[in-house]
Amino acid sequence: MQGNGEHPANDAKRPPARGAGFASPFDREEWFDLLTAHGFAGAGRHDARGTAVDTHALLPLRIERPGHYAGLANWYSFAIRPLYTGDGDRPAALADLFAALRRRAVRLTLYPVPDTEQMAVASALRSAGWWVKASPKGDRHWLDLSDLNHDSWWESRPGALRSTVRRKAKKGVVDIELFTAFDADAWAAYEAIYAASWKPEEGDSALLRAFAEAESARGTFRMGLARIEGAPVAAQYWTVEDGTAFIHKLAHVEDSLKASPGTLLSAALFRHVIEVDRVCRVDFGTGNDAYKRDWMNRHEPLWHIEAFNPARIAAWGPGLKAFARSVLGRE
């Protein structure tokens, strides 16, 4: 292990906000600032805010086009959800946020909204007078460790997976190195592996590196690198926060598959975050890739929420079309 746009001026800074439940890297204003700095705020950024007594709600948004707002997220984001300070009446604070947003917005789109948040978001929107359409779209796999330790969790995994790890590890072909701090050489190896992998071109490598460096400074960075005869063949980037490990990126070189370096690397990182970091959850992010089921024991839908402001005539056509698609089953 090596230790090695629009942005309203009157939106005053408040104490760090967090979502309901477990915090994540995507629950901090620094994440939204990073997205903004790398051009993901569309035509501008607007931090929607609401208040109920001493409880405040925050929802960073981007302007898609005049009147159309969307959650400030991109393909690296596991979720977009309201963030709160204070433990008072959060539904009222969120309804106040959406009521204020109605004074400036025709339409709002939020994705990916976690299953645990969609009912609260949809309810608050309706309370604020929006027309709301919420639809499942996409998937999220995660591991609930509950009372499981590493060994009991591992015994619950498919026999084929356990056999692969046992056999390939015994051969000793793959060397594994784990990092708990950003290492420039290891990151360069990751980028080379990704470029040689089956994956599409990286969405924004500069943003991802900046994110990794920031997480390293916070002490949440975890990375694994697998080598065969000294050559890097697989890499994974994780973070650990608030009892949860988040799997952000993984890649391997295609011609190394017979040695299963990616599988061995995953096994090593799972062991580390469970036994050393003592997490109680592992989040595999968005997507329904079949291999995720081998490692995880929970599955939930993600939600796409569309909201239309009935006070704006410009919202009527798009709103009626969206609801008609649902009735006709064309989604």
C-alpha cells in the first residue's frame, strides 16, 4: 500500500450541505464548482435554494436554454439530489426551493435521481405547483454489508467468481498495488490503460484528474493498479466517504483478460475498503452491467424527473407531450 454561466451573487455561502442518508463526493459544492469550471453548466449555473425556519435546501442547476433548467450533473455523477443544512422540516424547505424556482423556470429536468429521493422530490415539486412526471430510467447496483464481514460477504458471491480469484491469484502472474493518495505515475498508467481498453474515449480526463487530486487531498482517494511482468494492465479509481466506498472508474487492457487482472484488482480493493476502511456500503454507480451483480447484493432504479410550470404557456406543449408518451407507453 502506498500512501502516496449564471451564478447569482446573492446566493451566500452556507455551511457544507449534504443529502439525506449517506454523503457522497457528489454532495459537496466543490463537486458542482468543478463541473462548472470544466464547462458543464450549460448556458449558466443557478443554485436553487429554499428555507423552512432553520433548515436550508440547495439544488445546483444548469441552464439548458432560457427557461429550461436541469440538475448540474454529468456522466461521472452517481446522482443529483437536494442537499440540506439543518435537520428541521426538509420537505418544506424543498417545496420553498421549487416555489422560488417557478418564478424563473418553465421546465426542470433531474437525472439521475436516486430511488430513495424521487418520492420526496416529486412530492415537493407538486406541492410547489409544478406538473410532475417521474419515470424509472437506468439502474444502480450497490453492496449492503449490514452485519457481513469480508469473509461472509465473499462466501455469498457466485462460485464462478470465487473460483476465478482463487485460481488466478494462485498463479501469481498479476501484481497488485494499492494507493491511498494520488500518484502521478499511477494515474498516467491508468490513462494509458483506459486508452488501450474497450471503453469509449474518456469524457473529460482533465476533470477526472482534478477530481481525483481533490479527493486525495481530502483523504478519500483509493486506487488500484495491476501489472503483469511490470506492465500496467488494469486500474481502478475509488473513493471512501461516510461509510461508503464509491467505484468511479475501472479499465483493463484487452489482451490481458486471460489473467483476470481486473477481477483480482476488484477483489483486493473490496478487501481493503471492507477490512481497513470498514465501510458498510459499496456503490457501483450508474449502469446495469451484468458483472456488477457478481459483486453487489442490491439493485435499485434511478429516476428521470420532468417538471413543467403550468403558469408558463411555453410549458404546456412539452408537458402534454411528456405525459402523452407515458399514456401511450412510448418511453
